[in-house]
Amino acid sequence: MAQVTTAAPVDVAPDGPGIGVFVRLKLRILRNGFQGKPGRVVALVFSLFFGVLLAAGGFALFASMGAIPEEYGYGIVALLGSFLVIGWIVMPVAMFGVDETLDPARFALLPIPKRRLMAGLLASAFLGVPAIATLIATAGLVVAGFVKGGPVAGVAAAVGVVLGVGTCVVGSRAVTSGFAAALRSRRSRDLALIGITLSLTLIGPMISLSTSAMAQGDAESVKNGMRIIGYSPLAAPFTAWYDLATGSALLGLAKLAGTAIVLALLARWWSNSLESAMVGAASGGAQARKDTGLPLRVLGRAPQGVFGAIVAAEMRGWWRDPRRRATLLSMLAASLAMPIGMSAGQTTLALGVTVVWIGVFLALAAGNQFGFGGSAYAFHLMIGVPGRLELRARSTALALLAVPALTVVVPVLGILIGKPAQIVGALGSGYAAFGVAIAIMSVLSVRAPYALPDSSNPFAMNSGGGCMKGVISLGSMFVTLVLASPMAVGSWLLGDSLWSVLLLPVGIAYGVGAAVLGARVGGDMLQRRGPEVLAAVTPGR
């Protein structure tokens, strides 16, 4: 009689997989993602280069705080710590996105406890270049603590660094997950857009107002202002060791305890938004319904021809796609924060010089024009849409949204900073900068396209995608500023004179000409590289 053999039981943890499983899973996905993807390898090299540079420079800067007098060092640490936390929270929403190599939605149907899932996702988040660079840079405070206050201050600095970096990472995840849930809901998208935009917009003006107020006071006011910043949850973990080094042990311990409470609240928020995101991903969205949407309300009639169809489809995408709504949010935040911040700072620059930055920011959304649609671009290739027409239509759709915003923002900025005579000329500078930026981004989106992850989070980026997006954004900003500099110089030279009005027609012609030239150059490249672009923007390829 044959014997029946049974397989040995698998030793599975009753509480789900351990943290090491998530870490190994992310490393495996990263390794597989770089195979046969030279673009991602280049992005990783750039990311490592800048990460090492910033980590080394930050470590040296923070370590030098131990040799700087307390009245100066404390304020520098408070400001740098605040900017660091704000950058971690704002930049993923505003520009670069958050790495979602391990998309939480993929674990929605697996029997993994939420606490274990959060621990694994958090551990995998610390494997990125930004988190490691931030940890190395702020570790310089441990050296400063030992130099200035001995072992007690050094240990407090180490605890503060861990809490501070944890606040950065957890806060970034909580904000992007919470906003992602809001932006996926059609009914709440308007409130979400308003709330997020106002939150991002108020950061710059608050800093400008504080700096302006302190600059007009004496040294004592400056030190008091830095003290106040040091008490905030943004800077408290990085300045607590200063209090222990100067004899205020209770204050330092209170800062560390307060930071721990803030970190726990952020983790709680992340937990709630994570559960909502997973439930939404598993259950699916609402049933689609017929909707004329934004394109027909703006265009006024049904589109005619391939050009009009692409324009309408792109505008509908900006209105209905969560990822595009997130990018639209960034455009709105940039265009609103600039005039309020500049009016608070009372800049002495010509209005046209400042407006160049606004035009550049409004065009950054075109940096990955084909990534939003992903494999949908295959239909355009199948029916043979010419490359030039494709880019002209996409640029037109973005211009129909961005140019009205620019037209509203520039006069508001001119009135707020007391330079109404420069508004007409500044509009020309803004239109020129926007056209130049659109031209550059049209070419770059064909030469360096990248896929967006199939994630329910509109701020999610593939590993290396955030770096690629950052390189494209920074490169386009630099080149645009160089090419738009003649308009900025003209605004600076003409100032309030009547001749500055001539900058408006010149700027319109300059911007339109640059956009048309960019569509021609990029369109010819797209005609040759269409299949390569499709392969690059298709998720999972």
C-alpha cells in the first residue's frame, strides 16, 4: 500500500510577515526595475550623486553648530530644521511625488495586520536616497551635541535626529495618503483643492512675513523670533539638545516628548488614510456617468478634428484624473504663493523678473506629458497622429488652463507690491517664460519620458521617478531662465517707463514662437521615437 506523504508545514508568523520581508521585497523590485532600463539607472546615478553631496554638506554644516555661539547656532538649526520638515511634506505634493515602490493598495486583499503593514512600509520608505541623505546630514547634530554639551546633549541630539527624520518620513506619507484619498473623491475634490492650495500657499508668506519683521527689528527681536521657531514641532527635535547643553533640561525633554506626540499623531493620520486608500482601491470607484466636463464648458462646443479631440481629452484629463488634479494643484499653489509671498517680502526686483518664475512654474506640468495616459498613447500611434500635432494639442490644452491663471496672478502681484505701472510689461515676460518652458518641456517629455505607477495615490512615483521628475524640472527651469532672460532684462531696464508696454506684444510673440518651435522639434522627435515613448510610459515595462 502506497504511503501518503504530506508537505512540511510552513512556518508563517501569526501576525503577518516581518519587516524584513518588506525590505527584501522592495530591494527585489528595485533590482528588477533597473534591469534593461538605462533611464532609471541614470536617474539613480543622479539621485545618488546629489544625495551624497547634500548628505556630506549637511553633515558638515550641522556638525559646525557645536563651534558656533549659541545665539547664532540655535537660530540656524531652528531654521534649517523647519525648512527640512516643510520640504519633506510639501515637495512630494508640489513637485516630485512620493516613492510608492510598495504600493499599499497592492496589499488590500492580503491578511496583513495594519500595524505590521505600516511598519513594513515605513521601513521600506527609509531605504530611499532622500531619507538616508536626510539622516546622514542631520546626524551632524550629534557631533555638535557632544562638542557643546557632552554625552547628555549628544544622546539628546541623537534622539532628536531620529524623531525629526521620522517626522519627515511619516509626515510625508501621511500628507500624500490623506490628500490622495481626498482627491480621488469627485464630491470632495473642490474642497480638497481649496484646502491643500491654501495650506501650501500660506507657508511661503508666513516665512516672508517673519523674515521681514525680524529684519526691521534689532538683534534681540531676531533672537526671540528664532526661539519661537525652535519651539515649533518643525524645529523642536533638532534644537532640543541645545536646551540640555545650556542647562534647560526640562525644556529639552519637553521638546522631545512633544515631537514624539506629534509623530504618533502623524502615524495615526497615516493609519486612517492608509486604510481608506486600501478600501477604496479594493472596492473600486463610482460608476462612470456621461459628463460633458470641463473641456466643453471652456471650448464652448464639441471639438472638431484630431487636434480638437486631443485638446478636449487633455483638458478632461486635467479635470478628472487624480494625478493631473494633483499637478493642477501644484500649479495653483505656485501661482498663488508667489504674489502673496512677494507682497509680504516687499521685493525691490522688477515685476517682470519675478513673473518669469511664475511662467516657468505653470509650465512644469508638461514635464511628463505622456506619463499620465500611459499605454493610452498606443491608440494615437495606431491611428497615426502626427508628432507635431500631438504636442501642439497638448500644449494648447495646458495653455488654456495656465494662461488665464497667469493673466490673473500678474496684476494681483503688481498691485500688492505697489508696481501697477509694470503690469502690462510683466505680462509679456510671463507669457514669454511660459512659452519657452512649454517648448523645453515638450522636447524633454519626448526625450526623457517615464511611467507613473499603477497606484491609487495621485502623488505616487516609481522608484527613481521622483528623481527623474526633479531632474527634468530643475533642468527645464535653468534653461528656461536663460532663454527668457532677455525679457527679464528688458523689464529691469524699462521699469516703470511707458516703453515697458512694448514688452507685452514682444513677449507674446516670443512665447508663441518658442512654443511652436518646441512643438516642431519635439514633434519630429516623437515621430521617430513614438514606440520608445510608449514603452517608457507603460507601467510595468
